[in-house]
Amino acid sequence: MNNDKIFQMDFSKIYQLLLNKVQKKGRTKEEADEVIRWLTGYSQAQIDEMAEKPLSYAAFFQNAPELNENRKLIKGVVCGVRVEEVQDPLMREIRYLDKLIDELAKGKSMDKILRAETTKKNA
């Protein structure tokens, strides 16, 4: 699948897929939303609103209020590709969210997912 197809996908559909993924593994919508808020700076009300209306996945990231500066600490492989090596800036943001959701689904603690320990060390 090329990047343009992913960018044009409807956020509400992808959001539901992300929720399904974590809920199948015993995690909650609230935890997934916390991860999304941490990454993008959206409020819960904004996420809920965007999940109900047509919005491209690209627009979701392009309009994010404040992308978390610690997102660059996210490392690892998603779909066979190292997140930190993704060249397209928009696709890298998408892969950051994919990686965070993967970590949540795999049972990682929220502190580790949200890079809390590293943030404390840098403070």
C-alpha cells in the first residue's frame, strides 16, 4: 500500500481499528485515547468529535495541536520498518502511533509507552 492511500484513509475507520486492536488484548479505549492525546496534543473532546466525522488520516496528523517532542524517543519496528528510519515525516508520525498502539496491545505499562522515565531524566 502506498503512502497516499494511507494518508487518504478515514481517521474514524483507523481509530476503530486501533481501539479493536487494544481491546482484544484487554486494554481499554481510555488507554488508547491517552496514548493518542499524548502523541498529538488533541483533547478527548476533539478525538471524540473527529471519530464521528469524515477526516483523512493525513489531516488528523497535520492538524494536531502539539505533537509531543518526546515522540522522537519512539523506536522499533512496525510493519517490518524501523520507525526512526521512516523518511516521509507524515508517515513517521503515523508509524509512531502504530508503535505506541502495538506497545499498549502487548501489555507495556503506560509509563513506558508514554516515555515517562526518559522524560523525567531529561527534566
